[in-house]
Amino acid sequence: MVKIKKKTTMQTLTEIGTAVAEYLAQHWDCACTLIQIEQIPGGASRETYYVLLNREEQNQAVVLRRDPASSLIDTDRTHEYRTYQAVHRSGIMPVPEPIVLETSQATLSGKLERPFSIMSFVAQGRASPAGLDTPEMKSRLLPLGQQKWSLLGKLAATSPETLGVDRFMHWPTHPAAHELAYWRDVINQDAMHPQPIAQAALRWLAHNLPNPSARMTLVHGDYRTGNFMYTAEGHISAVLDWEMAHIGDPLEDLAWSLDPLWSPERTIAGRLLPRETALKIWEQASGIQVDRSAFRWWQIFASVKALAIWISSAEDFANGATKAPILAMAGWPLIDRQNRILLDRLAPESEFTYAEALI
């Protein structure tokens, strides 16, 4: 994993917002001025800003996503942007409309400094996982859960060729082996001290590889509560954060979405509904009957992948170009919790019932 370590100047929000307005005035070939800019907290792989503009005497809100000085996850912004374009064209899932991607060094030598993309702002909804725990959302959780796993199932039912992502994404011959090799390298390269639980899990995964999936799909890569926007009425208005999208086994997304890390209650998937219910919704929407043995592999892999991300972020916080608190938070407390989840999942198979697999 190549770390992003660049020297950058400190910029005020107003300077960034003014630069966005000036850039879009040229892109749109019209008058465009800054009204307001706010940084959206929580971004782990891109700096994210809400920018309100006056475009030809009308207000228009956009979202700026800019490469940070250092990142929890190193990803290709062109890959992410083209994925947004493909999903937006398909209409399978609600996503923000992509407006422009900028990587030109000539342009970036100006005030915005680093590669960025700009997308439409989704006005309705919020992404906060904690917001789902409020009393007013209690009656909305079931419909939200039904939408969440129905949308994921529809994605699994759609071929990469139909979406057009096969034109720019690698098509692995064995998705499980491909993903395992990538995240094993991340752990081996970035671990600052021994990781015995992760290494034990890596050995188990290598010795228990499932057969290649009969159906290859676009995998979101980080499909979880916190990466979709929802309204107070219980409607998913946008699915966000496609930076880890790739072609692979649809069970990868399903296992990741059900990981216990995304919910304070072990039996509830993503703070929304019972795990078995979520799985059945996904099966119906995707038309795929979950292979229990393969699914166990992908659940253990999900915990290893998460560990790799937390391990890498800890290394980045200790040795990287930034001291962003999110990197420290992801790096240490989450490693401990993910290790505990992984130990439970590595229990002998004779003791690993399907009900336990969903916990």
C-alpha cells in the first residue's frame, strides 16, 4: 500500500471554497461565487466539503472530495469517480450525480493543490449511524433495513457488463484469493508489531478458500451503516463512499454489511434489523441462495480486511504526514474489538452454527 505523504500549505475554508467557485465558473462557463463552505467530518479517505454557491443568481450546493495529505485508505480517485458515474447511469442505487473530476497538474498547481472531484449535494438525509438510535427513528428501522439489503441484492443481481464497470475494473479469476492476497500484503507491510490473531486468520483463510463465485458482480467494498444517507421518513436517499469498489464475489459485500462492528447490538445488523432477516431480504433481491460454508469464509475475511485497515491507519498515524484523530481512533480501539470478533469467528467449525455465523 503506497502512502500519500505530501507537503501541503494550510488553507482556510474560505480559500478552498473560493477556489471551488472559481474552478466551477470556468467549468460551467458562467458566473459562480461562494456563499458558504463547511467541512464534513468523518471522511477517512478524502477531505469532504459542503459548498454552497451562487450560480447565475441561483443557489447550487455541491460536495468537494479532495485527496488528503495522508489517508486511512489509499484509493484511486479516478476509479471511484467512474464507479459513481456507472452506478448513477444505471439507476440501480441512488448516488450523488458526478459533476467533474480534476487530476491535471496544471490546474492543481493553483489553490486546490490536490486531486479532487465535485458531485451534486444530496439535500435530503444524513449518514450518522448514531442517528438511527433515536426514538423518532425506531419505527423507520425496518423499512430502512429492507431498502438497505434490497439495494445490495439488486447490485448483486446486475452484471458488471451491464453497469459498464468491466471497462475499467480488473476481473479476477478467483475473487477470494485475489482479495486475500491484497489485504494480507497490507497487514504484512503496515503492522508495527506482531499480529498473531490476524496471522492465524490469514492462515485459515488460505487453507479454506471457497470456490470461485458462480456470479461476479460489482462489489461496493464498504457497504455499511454510515455509508448511506437516510431521511427522517425512513428512505435511503444516497449510497456513498465507493472508493473500494471492485468486481468480485457478492458475498463479500453481504458479509461486510453484517459485520458486528457496525452495530452495538450483536444480533442486529447495522443498527437496523435482525441479521437473519437482512440475509433473507438480500437473498430474495439478489436471487442468490447463500452458500453457508462460503459465507463463513467471507465473514472471517471481512474481519481480516477490517483489521488490515485499522492496522494500516495506526501505522499512518504513527509515521505518516498527518495526525488526524480519525486515524488514531481507527488504529487502536478498533483493532482490539475486531480481534475479539475474529476470535469468535475462528471457533472450531463444529461449534460454529449458522446462527453464530450471523452474530
